[in-house]
Amino acid sequence: MRVAITTACTILFLVAAFPLSAAPVKELWSVWAQNDPGSTATIDHAAWDAFLKKYVQDDPNDPLDLNRVDYAGVTDSDRQTLATYIGTLAATTVTSLNRGEQQAYWINLYNALTVQVILDHMPVETIQDIDISPGLFSSGPWGKKLVTIEGEPVSLDDIEHRILRPIWNDPRIHYAVNCASVGCPDLIARGYTATDMDATLTTNAIAYVNSPRGVTINDGEITVSKIYDWFDEDFGGSEKGVIAHLLEYATGERKAALEKADGIDDYAYDWSLNGVE
């Protein structure tokens, strides 16, 4: 009994020392590195695009400058449309697509699966409460295998950390995948496409960095999103690297403060659901 208690205490200490919010490592799942540069095939994301246009709301008066999702307003018919869209993506031979189409495919699939997870567990105050991931101390839905593609069960963590991040090595990926939280970069009101991906990712980066969710300046102190801490390796691996990244997109007061900054004063993140209030 004493051994069991000691072991349990040790586990609890480790959990406290290494919080569950720490980001998964970036590690390529090699099967998804395959692509066909000569492919001209395209994926139809019209159903997802229409869903987003209907349920994503951009309130210009929102002090957080946040796109909110009307989860409660989604009809049974549109839930089925979303499920059908995800099923169509799952049935696609993604490895036969070119890189541009693959990037749009994975980002749209990630966001659609996240919305579906929220809808399947409503009402919920935060995605962290949807504890369907395997493992005793797992939190949230990110580790759960949600869909099977080309015979491979795939999770949200797989898409973000084993496919998108290692294949594209572009920090702007973090401004595209949405975790249904107030602190996250926006779920934009349209689907991603290969044709305007670069411009869209840059637009997203500018919007987030210049929102209070990305960077806040208060009496000269700089608070930035916890995203830049969790994924610091994607943003230069240091506070100086993060600041250099932010300066690419910051404007006005934020840019002026960052230009003078020696470091970052604090990190913050709001896990509240990005639903319509």
C-alpha cells in the first residue's frame, strides 16, 4: 500500500512539474510526406465554406476582435452536411495530391473535425473538458483518433504536429488551425484553398498579432499569447525569435513596443469556448 501511495504521489508531482498544456513535439509521420507535384486534382471545400459563412460571426464591436461560432444554432441538417464533408475528405487519397492541395486539405479537415467534436459534446464551456483522448492524464480531444484516412486512424494532434508543422515548417500554420477557444487565432468564415493560401496565412497572422489575444501592451509591459511559448521552436526558439516574428506583422503601438523590447513580460491564453454569447 505504501509503495502504491508513493508511486501515485510521484506521478502527481510529475504532472504538476510538467503541465498537460505543454505542446506535443513536432515529429513527421512519414507516410503523409508523399505527394504528387504534377497532380492537378483539386478538393471541393464548398460545403465547408458554406457552413462557415453561415455560422461564423465577426462582431466588429467585440473587444477581443474575435470570430465566434454559433454552435448552438447549427441545425441537424447542417450537422449531417458537416459529417458528409468530413467523410468525403476521409475517403480522399490525400497522398496523390500536390503540396498546395494537401495543405488546404489538412487545415480544413482539422478545423472541421474540431467543430464536429464541439457539436457532439454540447453544451461545453471549454474544449479542454472534452476528455476523450487516450491516457490517464490526457486532456481534451486532441489525441483521440477521429477519422481514418488511407487506412490510417488520425487524430487532431497527428494533423497538427505530425503533418502540418513538420511538412510545411511555417509558423503561420498556427494562425490557421483553430482549437475552438477564445485565445486561439480566428476560425475564418471560409474554407482554405491552395490558390490563396499564402495570402490568407499572412492576413491571419496580421489579424492575430494585432488583436488583444495575440499581443497586449499595458504600461510598456508586453503580454503575448501562450501559443508563442508552447510552440517557441516554430517562432525562433527564444523570446528574441518570438519578438522578431511578431515584428513581421505588428503595427502601430504594438510594433513600436516590440521594437524597443528586450524580452516578453508575460504569456496569456483564454481556453473559453469561442461560441456566440
